[in-house]
Amino acid sequence: MSFFTSLTGLKAAQTDLNVISNNVANTNSTGFKKSHAQFGDLFAAAPTQTTKTVAGQGVRLAGITQQFTQGTLKPTDKTLDMAIAGDGFFAVRSQPPQASLSYTRNGAFIVNVDHEVIDTTGSKAQLLPVDANGVATSTNIADMYDFIVPETDPGDPTALLTNISINGEGVVSASFTNGNQIHLGAMALASFTAIEGLRPNGDAHWQATGDSGPPQINQAANGPLGQVRSGALELANVDITEELVSLISAQRNFQANAQAIETANTLSQTMINLKV
């Protein structure tokens, strides 16, 4: 039995090492959220058996959870580089034909050849309609639309775009050579009742699930949502010192379980070689 008990310990330590290694490997990944492996003990006994004479049977993986704590904001001085100071995710939509919604903390947006504002995966940033004061007039998913940078003033085709600005509430404003300034919309941000239930898709993107609950869409600085910081990116929330300490601890656990298996093997061999 000790062989199998220690084997579960080896597998648990290996999983812990994999999780920590993934955290360390993504130290420089924008918007990355570190993970933590959680374990539980294995115990079994017959209904009529006293538990005072039964040992545990090892360890099991209870789950790997991501920790959505705030990462450090790094200034970039690029308008379309955006970070969220607080809770929330940018809502982005993948290219057709899937056109599926996902949610990200990686606000490294650029403009493609079609003047669409896209993220590092090519998904299009989503905007909410706003009134003249920059207040969202709808928070429905169906009313979101793609963030497209105009070349000219919609009311004056001869006036060229001169500047794009984004304030703390995520309101995107465009200025033109004729002096006009219009609101293109507000960055669509999403919050969730249980963010631990989000399904990671990679590239600092997550997908809503039944465990996370449906997304609650709004503009920044409303409800639980934080503010948008234009000209900055959120770095990974990985503390490299903490991870290295955890790495040493996981390595020691692995070595201890390996030693337990070796000891059990030696005892078994000794008993087999006993002569009557």
C-alpha cells in the first residue's frame, strides 16, 4: 500500500511542479494570471471499521485555480495599449466565421488593415454605444459593436483623423482636422459572479462557462469594474521570488516521496529474502 500512497504523492508533486513552471515561464506574458494547484487527502474505511487504525491512502488533485489579482501596470505611451486598474475584462470578438466572444486582460491593441482595433490573437475590441456625455446608452451584449478607427469625420469626409484618446471610463474619442471631436463609443468591459469558473483559452483570454455565470457588460468605472488606463499594459501577476520558493518546496516533496518508495522497496526486498 505504501507504494501506491507514495505514488500519489509523486504525481501531486509533479503536478505542482508543472503549475509553478508554467507560472515562471509566463512571467513576461502580458495580462497573465498565475495558477495554484490545490490538493486533498484520500481516505477510505469500512462503515464498521474504526478509523483510528486506518491510515490515509495518499493525495489527490482537487483542482488548479487561477488567481486574478492585479498585476503591475507598465507605461507604454501608446494610446491603444490599455490596462484595467481594478476588476474586469476587455470583451473581444474573434474573426468570422466563429465570431465568438472571449474576455482578456491583455490590452495590447493595434489597428489592422481594415481599421479594426484587434488584440494579439486578432480578436476585435468591442465598444458600447454612448451619448454626447460619454455615458453608455446600452449594456446589452447584442448592442456591442467592433472598434473601428475612422479615417475621416463622418460628417465631413475632407476632415482627416488627427488623434484618438481614451479616458478612464473607457470612452473613445476621435479628433479631426476640422476641429470636431466625436465619441466612438466606450470600451466594453465584463465582470463575472465567479471569475474562478472562467475557462482559460490561452493568450490571457478566458471564456464564460456555467460555473462563472454570464458576463455582466458595462463601461469602465461602473459597478465592480475598474478604470481603463490608456498608454499602459498590465504585467503578469507572478511573483518570481514566491514561485522559486514554491519550486524548491515542490522539489523536496517529490524527493521525499521518491525516497519513501525506495524505502518501501528495500523493506519488501528484505522480507522476501528472509529465511525460515
